[in-house]
Amino acid sequence: MSLASTSFDLPATGDYARDWALVDVETSGLIARRDRVLSVAVVTIGPDGEQTGEFSTLLNPGCDPGPVEVHGLTVERLQGAPAFDQVAGRIGAMLQDRVLVAHNAQFDYDFLAHEFARARMWLPVSQRLCTLALNRQVDPPTDDMKLGTLAAHYRVPQQRAHDALDDTRVLAGILRASLREAARLDLPLPLVSCPPRAESQFTPKPPKTPCAYRNPGRMTPGGPLLQGMKIAITGETAHARAELVGRAVAAGLNMVTSVSRHTSVLVTNEPASQSAKTRRAAVEGVPVIDEHTFLRLLADVQAGTAHEATATSAVTAPVKAPATAEAQATEPESTTAPVPEAPVLPPPSLGATVPAPRQPGDSARTLAKPLVSRRVLVLGGVHADAVAARTRVVELGGSAAVNLSASVTDVVLLANGEKDRRMSRINALELPVHDADWLNSPTAIDPDAAVVRPHEPHVMPRGGVIDLPMPHGTPAPEWYVTVGWAPQADCEIDVVAFLLDEDEQVTFDEDFIFYGVPESPAGTVRLLTGGPAEQTIALDLASLPPATRKVVVAAAIDGATTFGTVGAIQISAAPGNSGSPLTRATLDGATTERTMLLAEIYRRGPVWRLRAVGQGYDHGLDPLARGYGVGIAD
């Protein structure tokens, strides 16, 4: 079927009419730098929506095929299949000069990039489109965003799930329908640029082992070393640095690359030097010892306290600016109001509707919260008025939208809101449009006539807290914290994450996840890019080391633009990459800030909690990272 046909009502040019290469891979595992591709399928589609090519093959990876119960590809079935390097040229020719399309496109892109790197070839892809991210923007009324669910919603026939070729054919139908909906809503496509990356970035690296012991604090003068102490080394050493680090790690010490107020001792043979570490140690009052003393103390390191023994301690205080001496001297105070406290909501069961389906007597609740199940887009107004309007929407039980989508039920126009470019589309869709006074006494929808989505996410205010359900007897889900904003023409926003211990410090620099290092050493926390206005932090909470007590999700703007100019930021949390969001929050109190703390996920005994933060700073990302113990070059 042609994408330009009358039935799809799509423009014949522009973002919606491109040469597409739809891809699906079946793999031996989930980590691209470690696991291998077992089968691959590529279907090419032209700008008119017609299929122009198709290729699929099994692949012999030369390793264990992994979860056969999922993909059905046994060693016997893969015997005699070609190796990836034997078909890489043909696959590359089909991808050349086309936009790579996949459902969860970063997964397929990363696996192909690693396979091409192993074949000593470049992956010829300059842009990709994720149909998962595209449908998050469209926001259809489905239970979740799984391929099969979207296929059923868009009436695309599916014959064999987890078969690469059939999944790709299904994806073609979903792409056509999703592009139709994107055009109907006048949505920009979430295209991601894919510049060539150095082959070394695809070289598997052994994960670092976090220290198993809590930091006991500073070393006392003349006292012993204790397991868990944070040790930094600077300057020339008589023994190889790798040898010193290896012996210290084996003894249970935590070797760090920078000095902070939590450093236990600095090892240096040049205490009078002006290195950054010695200067910082002097400011913080960190004890300093030489290499000879360090080696002598290594022979008798005293027992420490394991992290597992303190797993029930809580981290519930509001996030504050890192209080190092350097930060106090150079960083301004937070420029947003303190984050309000909020009660903790109990964890709903996975798959449960939040809130629950309407029951008898819900009419009273609807009158008290007339915007329950409604999603309101606020346009126009000065910053303070727009913030007040969105806050009022949440108070009335509604959800404040950031962008136009299929889930928007109402539009509120503030001053000059009628000039917003989206108004022509809003009028064409015949959405209800209200003035600001409507928020004083909005009319409740008749509960019997209202269209309720299958899984309405819980709406959290700034400071709201909710438990993340972790089911018993089944594998714990990977949680996806997705951050979205209105597309920006003059700035780029980077979402980052910090894996913090009980001192709110990173264990090592690799616990700072950002665009340059998008994955933690063990692959338990990853940064995923869904488009120019959406990024996601994926967390495998069940596999985080005991030393990690909190994960802070933040965002930063590179340049002079502020979050007050960007406007509202939306965060949502969902179990699995295609799960229905459990909760959603809109954070829009920023004015002059260039760095924002968006959410924190922290341990409370055996439970993980998510808290919407929304606290900002005028400085850039570097001071924030330094405050969390990340070594940043001056």
C-alpha cells in the first residue's frame, strides 16, 4: 500500500516520504558488546510506501545461541548458516542512503554496529527512526507499545512472533500506520543522527567490580586502612600504578580517580605538588600518606562492613546541591524552590491500571477531581502563568501534556496561545479549546461517556514519590525512565545519570552515564536516545551492585539557553522498553537553570522508589558531576 495514497492521507514529500530500511534482529542476549546476532531481516520501502526489497538469513555466531525458548534458534538450526561477515556487504548495500527503522531502534542499531565492527566494516547508517519512540509521541490508546499490541491496534496481521522476517513485515505495516498518525497530528519525526563511531567503542570491555564494603570515612593519623576506604593516588610512584591499584582492590579498598570530601586518604610521594588532587585534598582536609606507608598498611587492611549488611538504610532526603568545599565556593544555590515533600504511594501490581478502573461511587471522585483521565495541553502565556496553569491541571487530577498527541483531550489558551503553530492542527482535530478561566471550574466528563485508556499512568506532582513494583517469582523488569520535551531548534539537551553510594558519590567515573559513556560497566544502566526531544535511562534495578543506593537522572543544556526557555519537561517510568507508563510527571518550574535534577530512584529496604525532583542550577553539568565525585578535567 502506498504511503502517499488517499487512505493514508500523507504528504508526498518531507519527513514522511523517505527511503526506509526496516530491520529486525534476533540475538543471543541483550548486551550488544557481548552477544551476537542470530538472524537478521531487512525490508526496504520507498518514499511512496511501496516495498522495494527484502532479505533475511540465519547466522552462525560461533557461540551459544542463548534463550532458545524465546527465539527458537538452536545450535542445530544455525549450523551451516553464514557468518555475519559473509552477508555484511549485502546488508550494508540495503541500508546505504536509507533511514534505518526498527522497533526499539537503538537495540538493533547497536547490535548491527558491533557486528559490522567485528567484520572490519562501517555500518552505513546516518539516521535511524524508532517506531517505539514514534508511537510514544503519537500515544495511541493501547495497553502497551509492544510490536504485537501495536500490530493489533493498527490491524496489521502477525503470523510468527520473534521471526525476524515476519517481524519486519509487521513493522512495515506499523510504520505506515504510525506515519499516517504522525501526519494527522503534524508531529516531527523523532529521527536520530548516527554519525560513524570509532571501532574501539565496540570493543568489549571487562566490567569493573564495585567495592563490596561501605566507606568507613577518613583514615585516622597513624591508624590502619579499613576495607571500603576510598583511596586516590596522584603523581609518580615507584611501583606501577596498575600494581598498586590491583593490590588495593584485592584487599577490599575502593580506588577512586578523584578527591572529594568522602576520600579516605590520598597517596602521593609529592605532597607539596600543585596537582588537582593534592590541592583538593588540602581544601577538604583529606589525609595524605606516601607510597611506602601505603604499601606497609596494605599488608594489614582491617575488615570493613559489607554493603549487604546495610541494605535497609533509607535515602529519602530531598536532593540538594553537592556540598563539597569547591562547590560551596563556586556554585550558586539551587535556583528553583525546594522540592516539596509528598507521601509515598504503594506499588501497584505490574500491569494494573493506574488509577484503577471506575467503580460505583466514582462520580463523587470525578467531581472532586474533574480532570481525572484527561490530558491538557497549555499554550501561550508568560512563564509564570503557564507553570500555574499546568500545576492547576495536576491539582484537578489531570495530566499536563508537553506536546500534541492522540491522548490530548483539552487545550487551554493563555495570552498569545492562539499564535502557536499547533493551533491549526488542533482546530482541524476539533479538540476542545478553553481560556484560562476554565481551570477555575472545569466541567467534568460524564464517567459513563468518558473514554478511559486501558492503563492510565499515575500523575505525580513535583516531589511526588511512588514505589516501583518488583514482582515475586518472575524476573524483575528493567525500568525505563523516559524524559521528553518540546522539540528545540537552537539547543541540545543531554540526559545523564549518576549511580551513587550511601555518601551520594559515584564509586568510579564510569558510574556517570552520559552521551560519551552511554552504558555502565556491567550494562545495568544505559542511556537510550529515542529522538531529538526524547532520551531514556534504562535501569536493571535487580542487578545493580549493593553499593549503588540511588540513581539520579538529570538533564543539562550545552550553551546559553535555559530550561525556562525550553519549557515543561515530562518524565515517565515504565516496566520494560514497551510497557505502559506506571507514572508520569511534568516539571516546569525552571527559569534561568541550565542543569536540572529530574528524578531519583533510590533503595528503601528491599523496595526501589522513584521521586520526581525538578530542582535546577544555573551552572553547567561539570560542577554537578564533580560534586558527585566524578573526575572532570579542569
